[in-house]
Amino acid sequence: MSNSDALPPNHLEVKPLRLDKSRLLSFGEPAEIRSLLALFFETSRDNLADLALCAAPEDRNRAAAAAHRLRGSASSIGAIALAAQVRNLEEGLRAFPAEEWPKAMADLHAEYSATHQELEGVLSEMGD
């Protein structure tokens, strides 16, 4: 990196927001939030499994339905980055090349894992 490429000393790297905690916490008491997240984790695993099975073009309607469900549940709990990634996948699904499906699924699973970890952190912060 040359000096002309160096960031100014007061530069802050801005990472995209993965989770809107205020939306999640607006669901009420810790017990309600825990129940909501348990349901999100369960349904997300099901939707991700459905998506993983939909590499063939003839499976695109099934994939679109699973993506739509996942995007909706992610949006509702404030999982902003996951919802955006699923939205992009859902919107481009019809023209998505089958050979690129494994990478798209790997990227989606990576974002889901990062989101899951942040959500677990929120649960830890709430305590028992």
C-alpha cells in the first residue's frame, strides 16, 4: 500500500450493520425474545435446507418460496444483512446459473452463521 492509498489517521472502517438489536428487543421480555429466536433458528434451518436442495432450474419455485420465508423471518427480527442477502438471491433466482448455486449457498450459510452468532450474543447479554 502506497502512502497515497493509506487511510487518514482518523478514518473509521464502517462495517455493514448485521443486526438491528432495537427491533429484536422490541418484542418484549427476555423469555419472549428467546422463544422468538428459537423459532427463527428452527425455521431458518428448514428454509436453508430447502434452498440447498434447489440447485436445478426446475426447483426455482421451491427455492423462491424458501428464500421468501427466510427473508421475512430475518427481516422481522432485525437480521438486516441476512435479509438483504436473501433478498438479492430471491430477486435473481430465475436467472441464477446452476453452476453458481454452491457458492451462493456457501455465502448464505456464512452470513447465517455470523448472524446466528450475533443473536446468540444477544441472548447471552440478556442473561437468564
